[in-house]
Amino acid sequence: MKQAIIMTFILVILGWIWLFPRTEDIEYVDTGAVSLEMIQVEIQGAVVFPGIYHFFQEVTVAEAVIYAGGFTEDADFSKLQLSQVITSSRAILVSSLNVEAVDEVIKVNINQASFKDLLEIPYMTETKAASLIVYREAHGDFKHLDELLNVKNIGVATLEKIKPYITLG
């Protein structure tokens, strides 16, 4: 009889454990969305695949050039700091040892140019041209080319690319 009571007691405990398993409380913490900052690097000149490349972490100039297919045979990379870490959007120009004759560039007067004239400037987009005209109408003529940095959608990289094609008067 004693054994029957013990056996019943054991079966009740095992049944209880099997029917009502112990649940663990798991606490979830919502940290929100992780924001990734994109680094845009425009690589031009003596590289195999010139263009704009997007990175979501810091890279060195050498790594960015590798993404562009590497240097061409006539690349002059002596002026580049290949170990420099790129932490923000920028442009890289890899010059060539075989410098070709450059045609004379006709410069556009940004203080008088129409929207259509601004679009003829290399690297100038419709958005940038419109922003330039809006800024010019609100603040008057540009006194110095560096004032273009105050125009929405025009940053340091864009300014450096369009400088050879623009003038103030």
C-alpha cells in the first residue's frame, strides 16, 4: 500500500510536469532601427571602372580603388594617400601619367546663366541647377565660388567637379 501511494505521488508529479511545463520569461528589448550611414565615393580618372560607389562602413582609399577595378596601366597614384581612411562622402581623382591635350573649356557664368545653361555644365543635375537659381534669386549674385557650398545639394565634391566649368563674370 505504501508503494502504491508513493507510485501515485510520483505519477502525479510527472504528470504535472508534463502537462504544465515551466515556462521561462524572455524579456525582449526594442532598440529601434539601427541607422546606417552611407558613404558615397566617386572615383574618376585612371581606374578600370570609374563611377560612384556606396559603402556602409569606413574604407581606405586603396580599398575604394579596388572596388573600382583597380588602377589602369597609366595611373599616377603617387599623389594619393592609399592608406587614408574615408569616413564621409568624397570624390577621388586618379590622374594619368599620359596626360592628353585638353580642349579649351567654355565657362558658364553662374550669376547670369539660365536653367538650361546650367545643365550644360558637366556634373550639374536638374536638382542642383534649380537649387542654385533659387539661392541666387534669394541672396543675389555670387561673390566667390566657395559661396556655392551654401546652395542646397551642392557640396565640396560637386563644387570641385564643376569649378573648371564655371565663372562669376
